[in-house]
Amino acid sequence: MQKIKVFIDWDENFGAVSELVDGCVATGKTFEQVQENYKSVLEFHLEGLEKDEIPKELSKEYELQFEFTAQALLHRFDKILTRAAISRITGINERQLGHYVSGYRNPKSEQRKKIVDGFHQLGREFLSVS
């Protein structure tokens, strides 16, 4: 099964776009909503294309793989975890995290990796609880 990467960003709402399909964009107030909206928009978009215009990756069975920008990821958990907690799990200071959440600054790839790895580690710790 082909995996299609869809990028989720934040700007007043979540927004989804894939580099594979030009002009196919969806928004939503929640991550779940933007996922569903993107799936619907993509289906509608593909129905309107001629057979030879459909990217080969989408002409057979595929799975959408959603990837957050650092801003969208931090925004999604901003009301669930304090910035102090996120700072402890990522090793990035709270002020810098605030810049990333607001969009004032974008993290370099190694900082984004720290954020993602921190959330993955937190998830593993939650899963280890029985």
C-alpha cells in the first residue's frame, strides 16, 4: 500500500496539504476535523480529474500519512500539556516553545526532531502504565 504524506500546519485553524496533489487543501478547527476534511476533498478532487491526470501513487490503494509542522503539533497539545511539561520532555526552553507555537519562529530540523521525539517518549511512558 502506497503511503501519501499530508502536511498539517496551523494558522488560526489546522490546514492540510500534500505536495503530491496541487490545489487539494483542507482546513479544520481540530486535527480530527482536518483529517476528515482532507480525505473528502481528496476524493472529490480525484473524481474531477481525467484518468491520465491522477498521480500514479493515487491510482491504486493508498494510505494518508499525516505529519504535523512543529507549530501545529505544539498547538494541538497546548491546552493539554503546559509549556513547562513540554519543555521538560523536549529539552527546549518554554520561551522558545512559545515562539514556535505562535509562529514567530520556526524550529530547525533538529529542534523539530526533539519535539517529536519528546512526544513519542511521553506516549511510550503512558503506554507502559498498566
